[in-house]
Amino acid sequence: MKLTMTEFFHKLPPKVCTTCNHEMEEMADCYVTVCNACSGTVYYPLSPIGKAIQH
């Protein structure tokens, strides 16, 4: 029995960190195997929080 492409991707196990086994969010074209916490990666917001854009 052949699976449709959608069924195939839905049946894949969740991506987990190879260091701490925490489930990672799937991202397109992302091949990292270690989560941000274990790798020490920090993402900063592009704009300050709470600052309104005034026109």
C-alpha cells in the first residue's frame, strides 16, 4: 500500500535534540540536530518590544 506524500510526512516522528532529547520545532530547510538551548544560540527580536510604530 502506497502512502500519499501528506500521510508520509504526518507519520514521521517528531524531530528531537540529539543532546537533551527535547522535541524541536520543524523548520523548512533546517538540518540542525541540537536545540537552541544546548547550542547556546540566542535570537533577539528585530524591533524593541512594546515600541509602537508612529506615523
